Amino acid sequence: MMTLDRRKQLLWLSLSLTLLITLYAYFDEVAESPVAEAVEAVTTRPNRVGIAKSTTQPLASQQAQGSRFVQASKQDIFQTTTASAPEAKVVEATQEIPPMPLPAAVMAVVPEPVVASAPPLPFVYIGKYVEDGELRVFLGHQGLNLIIRDGDVIQQLYKVESIKPPLMTLRYIPLDVEQHLAIGELQ
């Protein structure tokens, strides 16, 4: 029969082995992940001749240190290809240089010009009546009752252009914008 100390030792040994196997599996997956490949690609830069030049330790020294994360590639991912540059267009000094068109991404960012618009009418139609052959309209504005006729200016912001039922035409003076207020038919 096993003693209590022997059981504890076996339990700790099995827990330690489980932890080591888990860490081994985790780091093995990390080494094969796209992130590890991207880090490896970033740390390797081409030199002027086009041969990959590593900025980290040489592969042999990494393997000698027991690093199992180093993956040697059989093909050179930084192969240089010779491509001919497009021929430059020579423009005489007397010719006008055409403007370059803006890229589509910049064109999408450029906002359309904002057209100024008047604020909504702050008046509430209350009623209308005819006095001496002239139509007058009752409007409510900020708790006040206003009696308006053709040509009146209200708070130096709105000018009454015309009162012709079913509409009353007002002009917002700061922006010179025409607005209409429904006043109904004359009865």
C-alpha cells in the first residue's frame, strides 16, 4: 500500500507533466501561427543585392541554443525581380502641365458645398381676418400674438412678402431665402 507522501509526489509529478505538455502544445501552435510568420518576415529585410539579411541571430546559432521555433525556408521570399520603370514623359517649358486628378479616395472625402438654408419658421398660424379690404394674419411667436399684414418685418429677421391664401410668403432676411406658411383658404 502507498503512503500519503508517495501519493503526493505522484500527484505533483503528474500535474507537472500535464503543465509541461500543455505549454509545449501552446508554444508549438504559436510558432506556427500567422503572427509568428509575420514577425519573422519583419525581422528579415532584403539588402541591396537582394539577398535576405537577417537582423536576428544566425540560424545555426539559434539551433545550437535549442530554439525549436526557427523555421528554415527553402525558398527566398525576398527574391528581387527586375522591372522596368515606365518611361518619363518630358514636357517642354512652353507646354502647360495638366493638373493631376485627385484619387478616388480623396474625392470621396471631399464634402459637397453646404447650401445655406433658413431655419424652420418659428410662427404658429392662429387665424386671419379682412379689415378695410386688407388681409391680416394672426401668428403666435414666443408666447406673443402678432397681427401681420403685407410688407411687415418681424424682429428684423422675416419680411412678409405676400399674403395670398392658402399661403403666406415670408423672406428670411439674413440668407435672403423665401419660406411659406400655410394659412388656409379665405372664407
